[in-house]
Amino acid sequence: MNLEIAGIRIQISSAKTELPDTPYMQLVSEMFSPDDELIPDISIDYVGKESASDLPFSSGDIRYKISGSVYSVKTASSCIVCDATNKSTRISIHNSEFLFMADRLVMEAVKFALSFEVNRRGGLICHGAGLKSADDHGVLISAVSGTGKTTTARLMKPFANILNDECCAILPDANGSTWHLFSTPFTAHEKLLDCTKDSAKLSAIFLLCQSDKTKAADLPTKDKLFRLMEAVQIFPADDALFQSSFDACENLVRQVPVWELFSDMNTGLLKEILFCQQAKP
């Protein structure tokens, strides 16, 4: 299986077993298939079922380990090992009961490996909904789970394409002066049906919170930075990766408008704030 996410090519293969063939994986393959067969940026090997005899973890335990450029996530049921230098990732499952979620583990490995490559290119993987208007106006709506990202994205569907209502990639251009918002496949299957493989110039970031009135407000720069850091995927156990993520967030808040968005889900006001460039919050 070959995928292209945020301009990064990913090859997923398996020498020992079949790749998971679920409706979710079929949809991901269809939506994020590359236009040609160039050399992949990242290679992922799905090993499938392996013995768990060497794993000292009890059920439900999670262990993150960093050794040089090798990063791993191990549980009693599965293991993902990412070699960031060689841009290769290995996935194995140690408990047959978890084979039913093999597709989710594969996509978790894709997200894990992709985050390193995006980070290396000065970008970020962000917990947020991405929207693209007809005039290529891209906005990111970031918030903690349950605040209303998905609801807001679906309210805006008549006016914009949903790139993803859960997780997006943000990358700067070659000059580092313009940021672009990219769709990803990292959401539930039923939600992915509403999404579009696309990208847009990132025009603004909105930090969503629930309110009894819809309005947008400015924030001090330090608050923008800290709120954004809470929303992006970072690796605090690695100083270099953490610094890279911090630098990307700092550059982002300096170059892209960031607003706090108070919302009571008023569709008309949300549309005006998010997409009418002449209507400054």
C-alpha cells in the first residue's frame, strides 16, 4: 500500500502476512493514494502476530523508549518501533485478541512515523479540524476533545471542504514564510467519509471554546504559543525534537493569525468569522 500525506510518501508492506483489509484501510488507500510511484519517504513493515514472551509488560501498560534515533511504543498487545534516521517503522502484534484492530495499529504507526518526518521539515501534526473554502482560504480549529471541533466542521460543510475534523498536518513552504494545511486520514472511518484529500494556504488558527455567544478575540503571544503547544504532537522525552516542535509553534504564531474563538454554534457568525477575510475578529 502506498500513501501520500502532506506531500510525504509512505509505503506500507508486509512480508509475513496480509495487510489489514478493512473498509477503513480501503478508504484510506483510495483517498491518499499517490499520483505516481516515486521512492517513498517512509517505509512501514507490518509484521503481524509475534510472540510476546520477551515483553515484561502487564495488560494495558504502555512504554515509550528513545534510543538514539529509534523511538518505540510498546504495550502488552502491540509494538511500534520507528527508526527516524532510516525512516523505517515496524509494527507487530503480541496478542491475537488485538488482531481485529490491526488497521488502527497500522494507522497509528503511520501517524507516529509521519510526525517525525513532518517535524524534520519544520512542521507539526495538530489536533484540530481543518477547513478549506472555495477561495483556498484554510483555517485550523483546535480544541480539546468534546469542545465542538467536529460539530463546527460539519456546520461549515456547505461553505468549505473538510480536510479532517480531528487531526491535520501543518507545514511551511520552502522559504518558511507561508504555511499550508493538509488533510490526514487520522480519524474514525465514518468521519473520514466527510473529509477530502486536499491542502490550503493556512490563513488563520482558531482556538475553540464553548460559550453562550459566538465571537473571536485576540490573545497575548505567549498564550497563543502555549495553547498551540498543547494541541500539537510533541516528544518531550527528546530535547531536540521538543525544541524543533517549540520552534515550529513559535514561527507559526508569528506568521499566522491566531484567535480565541468563543462559540455557541451560530452558523452564520461562524462562517463570517472563519471565512470572510474582510470581517476581522
